[in-house]
Amino acid sequence: MDDPGFIETIDRVFGGALTTLIGAFTGRLMYHSGEVKLGRRRFFGRELLWEIPVAVGMALIGEAAASHIGLTQPVSTGFVAMLAYLGPRGVEALLAAWLCRKR
């Protein structure tokens, strides 16, 4: 029997929706931790609360984008985590650069 990876195990135990949210929250926590390390935030400051709606929104956007381009588990969870790490502004900058390059 195949030994499932970490994301596949979480997906089997909790289901796809929760796995996507875990990926998004992990991405936002990585971003938040970087800001804490740079001294721009306190770890348990109110900024941490603002990461919740960003993580949920990026989970929805990321899962839709992953589905559109045909990604399956566990790649879609990694894609969601990456987009959540970048956040709305990062994704906007990435998309703008890609669209300008396509012209």
C-alpha cells in the first residue's frame, strides 16, 4: 500500500475544504512570522486577527484558481498556501506582471 504524504493524510482525515483552509492559514502564518521577525509586528498583536479573513478569502480564491487550471491534491493545497502567503497585494502584483508580459 502506498504511504500517503502529509497533505494527503490531512485530506483523508479532515476533508478537502479543511485541508485548503489549513494551507491558507499556514501561508498567512508564514507571512505574519516574517513580519514579526523583521520587527514590524508583535506575534500576538491585533494584526494577527486581520489575517483570518485574508486566509479565508485567499483559500476561496486559491481553490477556485487551482480548480480552473486543473490542479489536484496535494498540489492545489500548496498552490493555495503560496497564494495565501503572497496575499491579495502579492497576487495582484503577480497577475499584473503576468498580464503586462502577455501583451
